[in-house]
Amino acid sequence: MKVLLTGILGYIGAFMGEALQEAHHRVTGLDTGYYARSVLYDKRRAAPSVIHKDIRRVTEEDVTGYDAVLHLGELSNDPLGQLDPTLTHQINHAGSVGLAKLCKKAGVPRFIYSSSCSVYGTGNGEFKDEQSPVSPQTAYAECKARVEREVAELADDRFSPTFLRNATAFGLAPHFRFDLVLNNLSGLAATTGEIRMSSDGSPWRPLVHVRDICRAFVCALEAPREAVHNQVFNVGDTKENYRVREVAEIVAQAFPGCKIATGNGDKDSRSYRVSFDKIRQALPGFACAMTALDGARELKDIFDRIHLTRELFEHRAFIRLKQIRHLLATSQIDHQLFWN
Ligand SMILES: NC(=O)c1ccc[n+]([C@@H]2O[C@H](COP(=O)([O-])OP(=O)(O)OC[C@H]3O[C@@H](n4cnc5c(N)ncnc54)[C@H](O)[C@@H]3O)[C@@H](O)[C@H]2O)c1
């Protein structure tokens, strides 16, 4: 299929571009490039071509002629979303709904949206599934929920949106992020010898390897239309729900000799445990291949090979909020996050 992939220069997107090419799809990327140079290790193969553009400035012409648009290009986490919640709404909510409307107008039959399990927000350890009410706790999660609702209303015989609610990603990918829980704790283990959680470790988080997210997108893209038309799927594995302190213990297994420490006791209101049964049933080709422990061991191996230093671990290139603050402070982007 001919596919447009937004967010292709990000953590998940860079891998997704490769996964789509390996599955013999013709891929064009679209990305504004906030983290384009955030490369932890060299990529193996040639990347697809990229349209350097903000999703808020995409035209009907940009999306015409594609069989599917896979939409990942947004501000990608809670702290970044809190930097300026109004702006988060402009990009993640209005920008994404606008893109979906353009796709429908241009006759793109499939639209796959990279949503998040963070829409579930809070819980007492009960499993949330796709029927559970959402309870977003941050601007980022609120935008995800609103995009799902509003894009679902566009669905008709010619336009099939699908909403993939990813668990929290981890694992090795070229445009790396250290601001994701397992990657962060692994970086701390490697560079300080101490696995220090930022909370008391009690919140629940479902985890999924970045490559498994890519597999889920490819499966959804290739599934018969009726299996995915206007459907929501949680992306992950029910066995991979952990409390943050359990994630720390897994990291300690992969980085022997490290101490575990709790944070300053701040209560993280975000806690959700998620069922991933629906995707297994609806997309039989999909199953997660990587556990959190596999991911932590893979990170230990690459950190050893590249001699990860504290400086590199803390570098803005791998922490989304730090990089955006740097681009703003150096006037490379304006207060609307457009390039100057
Ligand atoms: N990483 C996770 O744990 C996770 C979990 C659930 C959902 N998601 C979602 O998956 C998507 C990708 O996440 P990621 O971890 O790869 O994030 P990322 O920050 O690494 O990548 C996002 C990419 O989108 C681009 N982008 C941001 N705003 C843009 C704009 N206005 N116009 C064009 N491009 C823009 C960035 O330049 C970047 O390359 C995001 O939508 C994120 O919310 C991620």
C-alpha cells in the first residue's frame, strides 16, 4: 500500500518506517523534525523520503493519493503537553482532527491514529478495556480522547479510522527517548548505579516494546477493513502490566549490582492496568514478541556498546521536553512551535 506516516523522525516513527518498508509498503514520511538529530546509534537501512512539514500546515494535496495515513506526529508525552496545554490542544487535538478531515476529503480510505492507554487515566488496579470509560488526567491524554471521539464521527463507507491505544513504549530504537519509564530507569542504572523512581513506585503502567507497536500498526493496516473500521484497540500484552516498582526490579535484573530507590513521594495520579485481549482476537497476526525484561537486557547491551555516559543520558536530544525548551530558548522555533 501507499502509506503516509506522520512522526517518522520520532522514537516510534523511525522504526515504523522500517517496519512498513520490510512489509513491502511504499512509505513517505511527514515530520516537522523537532528531534531529527536525536540519534542514539546509527540506523541500518535507508530511511523513506520525508516531507518536512508541520501537521497544522498540511494541505489536501499533501495527503492525496495515499491508501492510508498513519498518524503519529504530535507532542508525545504528558510533561510536554503540560508545557502549554493550549498549544497542546492546537497541535494534538485540532491539528490531528484537521488532518483526519483532510484525509477524508482527499479520499484516503484508511486513517490509523496513534492513541494512548493514558486515556484511562486512573484506576484501582482493575483491568480497563476498550469499553471502559476514559478518564484523562493531563492535556496530552485529554487530546487523545477528544481526537478519538471526533475522528470516529467522520467514519463512513469511504473513510475508516482505527484508534490504536499504545501502552507506554520501551526498547531500542534509533531516535531514542530517555523520558519513558523503562528506558529512563535503565539509563539511570547504567550511568548512576541507582534505579531511582520519580514516584513511590505504586502506579500501574502497561508496557510495550516499540517494535511490537510497529507490528500492531502493520497488522491494522493490512487487516480487512471490516475488522478495524472505526475500532479502538489497546496495543500491548495483558501480562505486561507492572507497577513502576516492578519495572525497577526488572531493570535491576538486567543491570546487576544496581540499587533501587523511591522518589520524593510525589503521588502520580496516573495509574492504569489494561486488558489487551481485543487486539489478539481481532488481529490474529498480532502478538507481542518482547517482554519488559527482554527490553531492559537489550538496552544494557547497547548502552555497554556505545559506552553510555551520564552526559549523553541527560542530553536534551533524548528528553522531549528539554529539546523543545532548548529550541524555544534559542529561538529556533517560535512560541507556536513553528520553525523560525
Ligand atoms: N512512546 C510512547 O510510549 C507512546 C505511547 C502511546 C502513544 N504514543 C503516541 O505515539 C506517537 C509517537 O510517539 P513517539 O514516542 O515516537 O514520540 P516522539 O516525540 O519521539 O515523536 C513524535 C514525532 O512527531 C513530530 N511532531 C511533533 N509535532 C509535530 C507537528 N506539529 N507536525 C509534524 N510533526 C510533529 C516530532 O518531530 C517527532 O518526530 C505520538 O502521537 C505519541 O503520543 C506514544
